[in-house]
Amino acid sequence: MAGKKLTVVISQSQSKNPAHRELEETLAAELMMSGDVEVSLVPHLYDMSHDHSGMLFLKGIPGDIVFASWLYPRAAFWTLDRAGIRGHEGITTLHDEEDEEELSAEQQEQASKGIGSVDAPPRKIYCLDLRSFGDAEPYLDEIRRLVSEASTQTVDLMSFIQGNPKQEQMERYLNPLPIVNNGNGQPTNNGSAQNPQQNGSSPNGASPAETNGASEKVTRRWYPVIDYSRCTNCMECIDFCLFGVYGVDTLDRILVEEQDNCKKGCPACSRVCPENAIIFPQHKSAQIAGAPGEVGNLKIDLSQLFGAPTAIELAAQERDTELVADGREAVGLSVGIPKRQTEENAERDELDDMLDDLDNLGL
Ligand code: SF4
Ligand code: SF4
């Protein structure tokens, strides 16, 4: 995006914790003063509906984005993707100590066996986790680095769009239509609605640190987010969920179709997914909330040593709780449990080897 400033979006915390607000405000103020970037504040990403003005603002950003939020970067990136705000994961050097072993985004992309995003334009989305550091300086350093990196790049998004066979579809990245609710709880594009780029809310014309819908009401939500860099489209989640949350798109790809049907606090299907591709960004377990690294499929599930339920059994119990709460019958392990899982349970595994080793020690 030669000649254009990088856009930094700060997605606000759900919490009213003064330390969170202070970090957000310090970051915004310092970036505004630098004059090197466009800065905007939006509400918490996960809670914004598709027609929220903060989301419309995000859809209108044409180039690279630095997205700072109180979410794991993987959760933020795929929540944006789900809302149609697409690009490629930008590599950041900002890692807290726990992330030291994390692969770079490029390495992850190369190693990925997932079906990937659809028609992601050639721009970068850099997601920063505001929980990694308590003060603004590490984020400011990283954003300065990204600004200098961006100034050496000449990504021409318009050329990409004009040369793309799906030009009409891709043009929404430069000229998005607002998404309105059609009354059935389903967001839809409405050509009669006013374009945000024509009403002065375009990021290109925005004043620094514009608060795009930051004061507009949002309510807390709960739904799964699919990481398509991991998802292999195996459809195990659609068979497992008995609440109609999942569906398929016109390309027969899995998608979260009725996200508000999901049961608040329940993460059951994330335990069933064989690729750890289902994220619940607000879950208290880092693994389920989208922490980096290969998680969930632990080689040895130590809980089995103590007779605790396996991940699949736990998922079935969680699903049963929600079925009963809805006045339906519990189904246990009789519905939607992949054959693979039961075969795995029957086969000798590393846990058996470990128990044999313990026996051999003669303790
Ligand atoms: S179970 Fe996981 S890998 Fe399979 S389709 Fe669902 S999200 Fe994708
Ligand atoms: S958590 Fe439960 S209700 Fe929500 S999508 Fe997964 S299986 Fe369905």
C-alpha cells in the first residue's frame, strides 16, 4: 500500500479494568502523536455483530491492518476472517515468554494442512495480544517496526482485485456494502444501504484515533470460530453438534452458520475436532481459547491415569447437559462420535505403553 498509512485498530477489552483502558488509551495517544499510522478504536471484536459500525469500519480498511485486541492472535485473525475481513497472517516479533516456541506465521502457513481462507487478498493482518505485556512500549516498538517494513512494500491491492476472476466479489474489500440484518437473524448485504465509504466513515478519511462504534452497545456472545489453517473439512463437528450451529457454504466447506444457537459456556465440539481447529476465544482454557502451538491432542492424556473422562467423554457430557437444559434427551456417546475416536480408544496407545513402563519399574 505505497503512499497509504498502516491502519492500527485497537479492539477494546470487555472488562472495565482501568489498567486495560489505560493501555488502550496510551497506545492510541502515542500512535496518534507519531502521525505514522491511522488509529481507530472499536469494541471487543468477538462481541460485535456483523452490522455493527465498528465491524463495517473494519470491512472498509483496504490495506494492511495491525489489530490489537485482548484475544490470542489466532482467535482474533479467524474471528476477523469469519466476518469477511480477510488477508494473510502477518508475522510479528512480539511474543511473550510462553510463545517462544511458536512457529512464525509463514512457517505455520507452510506446515498447514487446513483448507485455508477463501480468496484472501494479498494484504497482511498483524494481530497483537494486549495481554502479553502490561505497558505500551513493546507494542509501540513492534508497530514502528511494521511501519518501516510496510514502507518498503508496494502491495497493490487494486491490481490484484482487477486481475482476479472473482473481481466482483473481491471489490468488496475496497468498496464494502454494509451488512444489515434481514429480520431472520441472518446478516445480508443490502445494496440500498449507504456505503460507509460514502458517508465519511472510511478509514482513509478518518481522523486519527476515531472511535468507530466504541460507544455503540455490544452484548457478550458465545460461538465457535473455525481456524481454517487447521480445519480439514472432515465434518466431525457438524455431526457432533445437535444444536444446528454448523452448516456448509456453497463450496461445501464447513462454516458456523447459526452462531447464536451455540450454548453459552459450552466448548464441547472443540474437544471433538481432530485438528484443534475450533476456537472459543473467551474460554478459560488457553488451548480452547486459541493459544498458539499444537494443543489439545496431547500425546499422553494424563487425566486417563486418574480415571478422569477423556476429551470425547467430557464433550459428550457437556453436550448432554445442554440437551437436558433444552428439555431433550441425553444421548451420551451414541450420536455424532466419530468412529475414529472409538477405534482409537480400543487400540493400544501411548498411555498403555506408559503404564507398562511404570509396571516394569516395579514400584
Ligand atoms: S471437526 Fe474440525 S477439522 Fe473437522 S470440519 Fe469441524 S472444524 Fe474442521
Ligand atoms: S459448543 Fe455445543 S452447541 Fe456450541 S457449536 Fe459446539 S457442540 Fe454445538
